Amino acid sequence: MTRTIAALVALLFAVNASATEWNVLGPRALAMGGAGVALPQGAQSAYWNPAALGLADNPSGLQVPVGGHLGITGSVLKGANDLNQVNKDCQALNSNCTQANVNNAINELNQPNNGVRGDVGGGMGLKFGRFSMFANDFAYVGAKPMMDTVHTTAIGGGANNIQNNTSALRLSGINVTEIGLAYGHALPFMEGLNLGVAVKGMIGKVGFYDQRVVTNDPGNGGFSNFTKDASSSFQPSFDLGAMWDVNRSFESVPFRPRVGLTAHDINNPRFTNPSQAVAAGLPSKYSIQGNTRLGVAITPLGFWNIVADADLTRNLTAVEGVKQQNLGLGTEINVFNRSWINIPLRAGLSKNVADSGAKTALTGGFGLNFLHFNVDVGAAVTPGSETIQSQGQSKKLPNDVSVGAQFALLFGGGASALDAEIANSKQKSVKEQVKGK
């Protein structure tokens, strides 16, 4: 078994060292520190770990998750808003039009690894037995400053006047719609080990636009131009997953530990970049580079789960130079925990270890499961905030925040289904032993 697991780890890790960042789809995982590889539920198992579709206690049914994330790195928005404001002040010839204010704005905008990125995700999945049909949509957009450090004179600079400054926020990103089918199954010769695969077709719509800072309000417009000339193309893709339910292999191990491993987009699908992006020096293809994530879960008590996830790849984001490699830890306590009613309470921590300046995010959420209907919400936020404008007026935003919600209609699964499978497995083993004698 050890050799087989090692081979699976090598296979699933055989993706690029740099990858597209992992989207935390669904409020359950989001609320538990972004961890879900070893404890997925229902149709979302197709995304988090298709091998979990083969687990007897994994319920079937319909799930509809939605969510969004905003991350600010450095003083990019502060610099852009301040440069826009000081240009207005210089056009109005008021007292705020000073060389010091211009220099401060340029310096704020020109910091290394400056950027702002946002992503939204949602989908619909239907699980029936070991199969799941799904349709997901993910959009990733990043804004990175492209600097003009020549036209920076406040007043009387002629051609070098601030009004002629061409500094821009370069908007780039992709919207990916994926439709596919996933399947998970236990290996017949290795008790407790499940493998899974998701096969999907992906339509990628790549956008690009340079939004001038001094002539356009950084908070308005631009996005319509970003999507107007977007380029669309189609690619197939594949995800792989493995799940080891340790307690099925070794009954004496307490707390039912599970170890999961998932590799997304292992064939590195590449989508056509718009002509404007190519003219600006970007490659002709926008790559969705595969990523790999490891997860563990334990259940100390029947109503209490503890989970942890770690990105095994250092992931690229929609902002050039900004990397993501998350570690997440979370817990779930099921209040009431009856077959007809349950209120799961969730909390966790998440940290981007690829960014030395990133702060630890606090996560939390809850759900309401009544009969077969489930509603869940979750959120994550860093404790600090980022100033996004200081000249003219002061504005602040959290430097990293995520929210998510889900509606689900689930049937079956649970501890009783797992107990029945274990009993059947033992009966089958006894019969085989008797037959062998």
C-alpha cells in the first residue's frame, strides 16, 4: 500500500511548479480556513476531490455555491486614486497641486508587487451515487500598475506635465466556464483507498485593458473595455483525486483520519489571448496551469471535524509577481446533529505563505440543515485594512476578504451508510476466506 500511495502522490504532483491559484469554492470550506480536500460533501466533491465521490457516507443531491474574493497587495489603489486626484487638483489650480503630492502618488503606485485582484466563482452540481455532473464558472481579474515616471511635473512642466502622464492600471484575467462529469471509486484490492477523475470542457474568455490613471477614475469604468475585446476559446481538461480513509485500512486507528490529494487541470489548458494583450508583449496564450493540494481531516467525535489543507504548488495570481500558496486549518462542530436538523458552526485560519507580507485570515460561518434542505454561509477576512485613497479624502478597505453562500438539497450518506458498507465488506471478506478454505 505504501508504494501505491507514493506512486499516486508522484502522479498527482506531476504538474507545473507554478500554477493558477486555487479558488475556494463553497462556504463550507471557506469557513474552515479554505480547507476541503479531505472532507468534501456532495456534488462539490467533483471540484475538491473527485475520489470522495466513492465514499459511502458522502450524500447525493444538488448543490449551488457562489462566492467572491478581493485581495489588495501594496499601495496600488492608494497611488492610483491619489494620482487621479492630484491631476484634478492641478487642472483646477488649487493649493493641493504640489510637486510633493505628485511625487507621493507616483511613489505609492510604483511600489514592487503592487496589485489588486478579484475573483468570483459559482456553479451547480448534481451527485448521484459515485457520479457527479457539474457546471462551474470562475472569473479572475488582476490590476497591476504600468508606470510613467517622466510626465510628473505638477505645474509649468510643458510636455512633462502631470496631465500627460500615461501611468495605467493593466487589467488582465480570464473567465472560465467548465462543464464536466466526475467519478470516484474505491480500489477493490486496497481497502480504504479511493481514486477519482473529473473530465471537463472549458470555455475561456480572456480579457485585457490598460486603464489610464490620470484620465479615468480608478474606481469607475474600464471593466467594460476589459471585456469588450475579450477572446474566447475552448479546451478540454482533467482533474485527478485520491482519498485514503485510514480507518478502513487500520481499524484500530482513532478519530477516522482521512488524507486527500487533488490535482486540477493536469493538462495545462491554454486559451487565446486578445490581440491587444499580444501587442503589449504578453504571450499569445493564457495558461490555466494545474495546481495540487493536500488535505487531512479527523473526526475526534461524531459531531466534530478538524481539517487542514496545504497547496503543494506555488500558484500564480492574476497580478504578475504576486504568488499564492495557502495553508488552511479549520474546524466544524455540528449542533443538534440529528438526521432531520443540524446547525454546523465553522471557524478557521488561512495564511498565504508565498507572500511574506500577507496577514493571517480569520474565517468563519454556519449552516442550517433541515430535513434535506441545506443553507450555508461563510466568510474570510484579514484583520488589517488598506488605505485606498489619502489625497482629497481618506478611504479604506480590508486588504483581503472573501464571502460565500450555498443552497443544497442532499439525500442519503451519513454514518449509517458507512456502517452498512463496512458490514458488507466484512461479510464479503469472511465469505472469501471460507471459500478459500
